[in-house]
Amino acid sequence: MPVSDISPTATFHDLKEASVFITGGGSGIGAALTDGFLGQGAKVAFVGRSDANRFCDEMQEKHGQRPLFIQCDITDIPALKSAINSAATAHGPITTLVNNAANDLRHKASEVTEEFWDKAMAINLKAYFFACQAVEQGMRAAGGGSIINFSSISYMMGNAGYPVYTTANSGINGMTRSLAREFGDGAIRVNALAPGWVLTQKQKEMWATPEDLAAHLARQCLKEHLAPQDIVDGVLFLASKASRMMTGQALVIDGGVVGTG
């Protein structure tokens, strides 16, 4: 099945009118997440560095509801916290947070400077923590919520080519488990989601050579390439009460490349 032909598979009724906040929700997998939550009837706010008003126009035309876009660099923590507060004011306390924004710029260990390290960690780990911190009290007041932290299978595979990124990915799992324990008494669930190689437009343009695609597909148990919708369905499940007793876990959606347990 071509990846573009994959359609939504489930309706999660408890997500209707839910207040959802997504980092990097205007492009790539993030845009698919915004689309997916709007399709469930949720109220979606998202942040991104690039102007996303055209995308918001498309979403309003498609769903009859416009997402709230706040232009923001997530490494600016005060700005990120302000965006979260603005979203809660507009849509009510945030009950689903999706930490999706990341940067997997390729690099070698020998090339890493302190400046590069700090910048990569600010994007790929630090912003995640402070977004979680910023939504905790609102979720407690609302009676609970769900936090979904995007990781990646790259660190599980021991991939070379981006060691600072994989370090942050592994750190996301540790953070997720600790926050699940700390936030659990407020009925706040915290889970990680580790996608495999999802064929977004960026991946197709930058790294998806025919040879690399064939090699990766050979490692998968399921012989189809992953599409953004495969990840959206997993996030919707983690956001909904269908997963109400699932927390501190890492959900892997990769077609069967890595094994867990």
C-alpha cells in the first residue's frame, strides 16, 4: 500500500473538545498530528519557528476549526511557557501535550563543539522537560492528562551519524519514566513514542535514497514503509482514555526493526 493511501483508523470519542498542545505541529509528523487531533474534534494549539498560517488555513477548510498557531522557538523557554499559557487561556487547561519538535542533524562525534551540544540538547531534551513542567499544574486541576514525548528507535539501534541526538533520545526515556512516577498522583500519564523511519517529505528529500530505503525495509518485520498516519494513530491512542492505565512506557512503532522487553 502506498504510504499516501493510509487513512485514519479509529475515533477516540473522549478527545472531542480536548485541549491539545503540540510542539512543531506545523510540518512533517507534527502537521499530521495537528490534522489527526482536529479530525477527532480536539482543540489544537501548536508552536513552530516557521510561519504556519497557510497550513492553518488548510486545516480550517478541512475540519471547520482553525488550530491556534503561536510562532515560537522552543529553545526560548520563557517563550515556550508563554505559548503554553496562551493555549490554555484559549482552549482551557491543556490535557494532552505532545513533545514532537526535534532536530536530527547529522554529525560526527569528532565534530561536536560545546555550542553544538548545548543547542542540540536545548531542542531535543531541555524543551521537552520544561513543556512537561509547564502543563503539570493545569493537568492536575483538570483531573488528569496525557503527555507524549517523541523519542526515536535510532538510539536503540545504536546508530552512528548523530550521537548527540541519540543521547537526547535515550534521555527522553529516562525523563518520561521519572515524570510518570512524579505526576501519577495527579492522574497524569507520561509516555514516550519511538517511531521508526517515517517517510515524511523531509526524509524523502534529504536521506531516503533507494538503497537506504531497501536496506531499512529489509530490517523491518512488516514489509511496508511507515507513513505519518501510523504514528498519528499511536499518539491518539496514548492521548485517549483507551490507554488510561498506561504510563512510564515507550511505545515503538517501527514495523518491527527493534525488539523491546
